Amino acid sequence: MHQQGLSDAPNPCSSGSAPGHIPPSDLGAGIRVVRLRQEPAWACHPKAGYLEGRAPGRPAARGGEKRGRGRGSRAREERRAAVRRPEPRPTPPRPAGEPRSVFPACSPPPSGVHAVAGAPRATMAQHFSLAACDVVGFDLDHTLCCYNLPESARLIYNSFAQFLVKEKGYDKGLLTVTPEDWDFCCKGLALDLEDGNFIKLADNGTVLRASHGTKMLSAEALAEEFGRKEWKHFMPDTGMAFRSGKYYFYDNYFDLPGALLCARVVDSLTKQNNGQKPFDFWKDIVAGIQHNYKMSAFKENCGIYFPEIKRDPGKYLHTCPESVKKWLRQLKNAGKILMLITSSHSDYCRLLCQYILGNDFEDLFDIVITNALKPGFFSHLPSQRPFWTLENDEEREALPFLDKPGWYSQGNAVHLYELLKKMTGKPEPKVVYFGDSMHSDIFPACHYSNWETVLILEELRGDKDGKPEESEPEEKKGKYEGSKAKPLNTSSKKWGSFFIDSVSGLENREDSLVYTWSCKRISAYSTIAIPSIEAIAELPLDYKFTRFSSNNSKTAGYYPNPPLVLSNAGKLTAK
């Protein structure tokens, strides 16, 4: 039962390097992981995945609980036994005519997960409708809960910069950030942890742009450093792992302040050591994550992030519009099972939900799963990630299976799907999951569980501030959100568009436009992509969205409209 990509990389924490940066996703606000094998150190904050790893061979203690030798040994034996004797499960054949994804899976699904966790996905269908779904699941951070990005970005950056300067002795200049500095932040960048280089990838794995720290490489330096070959860490046969001891991929808005901080750290270290490599700052970034986002941080008021959110939530959070609350109740009244699956810990989740949805938010959801440690929630076997009961926001008892709806911690998609079968009375209930992270939400829910996936893509709000085209029928219009703060950078001056970029032509030919690797993954693993839940909240539940599929154009699944940069690009070059 060998898993490639997600867990084979060396543990940055143990090797002297460490994970990258902020938020709640695999960085679930409190991280403890029951794992069969050593994993990279990611995962403490809900959106990043930094701390899901531990020191080699050491299972994490749960909620500060001290475990006796006998119990720990018994748990290890159970995990070893699960490796030696995996439960055999049949894998269903690929549906007839289903094309292989443009981007192969990051790692093969563990035995049984792909077969059990979801019904086969009708990838050739032209349309998608919520009315056809039995279960509707949501991520929390940057999906149901929208942040005031300028304020939350400053808070996240400051929480780590303060730690690096005060606790690790880094340059005090890291504490000062100018408005121009934020232009560096752009989703879709990878950081080479040894070289200190940030790169932007084309769909075929070649490098479109790069920087050393914050200093952009010239076209000549780019050609000399990378040429036209695949980036050294790109894996064409297995896709790209998001977590590795050698690089970190910046995938969401909780991550981006960390990209800027790490780039400025590289600038500082380059100046100090005259450009000597490799760099060894990653372990300090992870230490900062552990300090600010460890499981007990919320309760203990540890670090900067949680105390500040608790002090003034209105500064950092947007309440859900009434249209979204009404839409959630409409789904519930239509007989849909509603789920909340977040890597944030239960106490932080409760604070967010009470603020954005009201004190009765639990009435909206049949199932709430916190500290889900995505993407492992989707990719791991039940023996690796059991569900835990909660008491006063502390994990108490591991469950052999789920027998009823409720509020749980950790867990796995296999046992969840078995419960959904029981609740719906259907052998293959249809599930759709809304999320903002390709790494933690969209790819694993699609690849491992065969769920429909709706990507929350705030870059779609960057093109215009108005509503969809007036020519669109009134009943098909959702509310196109334009009043809230724009993403940090829809199109960075340094990095260009998130969706496409130009590559210099050969033999004096003109530059040609190509898809970025991030853009390709959207059409490969998303059913549709929308700017926000509010954008579809006023649509009828039986509205038929045009979906991403091999039968449709590569921009078909964007609602309400494709990004202007794609619409205006004409026919892009396939590299």
C-alpha cells in the first residue's frame, strides 16, 4: 500500500527545513495526526497544511493528553497491522469514455478509498445541478466564511514575522511591509526550499517566471537557470504533490502572506551569506505556525492570530449575506443533507460560524467535521484517520465507524460516505463539495471520493465589479459580489495572470500564451468554479450550470463568466 507524492517526501521538520506558512486547511487549527507513515510537516492552520507532519515515528499526543506506554504501543501495533493487512476493496472500472485527467493524480488512492468514498462521477455530462445532489458539503475558511483579505493578510503576516524576529532572531526589517510589497503575493507559486526560488509553472511543468526571494529573474537568467525543460520537482506521471520536503506550493489566500514573508527572509539571508545555498529557514516557519496555530492556541490565547480574531472579529470577517443564509435553509428544506468539513479546530470553527451565520448555525448542518486534516481526510484509510468524539472542544474517543449525524473531529471520507448511504437510503448518494483550496478541497474530493466539486475562485471577482452580463436571463442570474475587498492580487505586476502567461517564442517567433499549471487543474478537477457562494445563492436549485468536461470548452465551467483574460486570449498554445 504505497502512497506516492503526498507522504513520501522527507519530513522538513526532522531534516532541518520546515513547512511553509499559514492557515487552516491542512493546517487545521490544531494539528494532531494519526498516521501510518511519516508525513511532511504541514498542517496547523486551516488552509495550508504545514503541520500535519510530526517528528519521525512519533504519533502526536491528543489535546495535551499524556499517553501511557502500553496504549501507545498498542496503537502503533494497530497501525502496523493496518499496513500489513489492508482491507481489500474492489476498484470500479473507469466509466466508459471517461478521459484521463490532464494532470494525473498526485498519488494513487489508497486501496478502497476510490471505490468506497463516492459514486462514479459522470464526467461526460454537459451540466451540473444542485437539485440532483443528495448531499451538499462545505469548507469553512474562504468558502462559507469570507475574510477581509487586506486585514487578514496583514494579521497573518504579522503573526509570523513577530515570531521570527522575537523568537528566532531574524532581521527586524521583516516587520515593516509597504503597500507595494503585497504585489508579490500571487496564488499558484511554488517555493524551492533549498534554493529560495519562487516559480510560476506552465501547464507542462516548464517555468514561466521565477524570482530569488522577491527579486524577479530576468529573461536571460530564467533561460539560464531553467531553460525549456520541466522544473526539477515536476512529476508528469504522478502530478505534483503539494507537500514536500523540497518545495511548497502556495494554493490559497491564507498562504499568500507567508509567501511574501518567506521571500523577504530569503532576501535577508542572501544578503547575510552572500548568496550561499542551501537555505535552512523552513523549520523556523513551521515553529511559527505551531506557536500561532497549535490546537491549544485558541483556548490559551497563544500567539497573535487567534487573540486578535477573538478581540475584533468584525475587522477580519464578513458575515454571510442573508441570501446565503436563505439559500442554506432552502437546501435543507429541499431534503439535502448539509455538511461542514473544515480543518479548523472546533473552538475556532464555532467562533467563525456564530459570527457569520448566527448562534443557531448548528441547525443548518446535519454533520459538522472539524480538525478534518484535509487532504488526508479524503486520501487516508479509516484505520489511519478515525473519527473522534468531542467534549468541550477536546477529542475524547476514537470511533470504529459513524452511526449517526453530529459534530465530530478528524475522520475520513470512507466512513462518512457509509453514513451518508444510511441517511439517504441510497447505495450511491451524490455528493457535491464546495471549497477554495485545490490541494485540500477540490483535488482530493474529486480524485479520491468522486464527489462533484465547486471551486470558490475569488479571482473571478477581479474582472468586474458589476453583475453578470445584462443579456443573461434574469432567472439565471446569481448575485455577483463586487462590494467586498478584492483578492490580494488577481493579476500581479510581478507574476502576471493566475490563469495564463506568455512564453518567449523560438527562432524569433512571437511570444505565445499558455495556460498555467494552476489554471489547468481547475478544469481538470472542478465541476464548476464560482467567485463566491453569494454569486449563486439567488439561483433556483435546479439551475443547470455548464460544467468543465472534455465535451465543453476549457472555460465552460466558470460561472457567471470566464475570466476576461481567458475570454480575450483567443486560442492558447498547448505547450
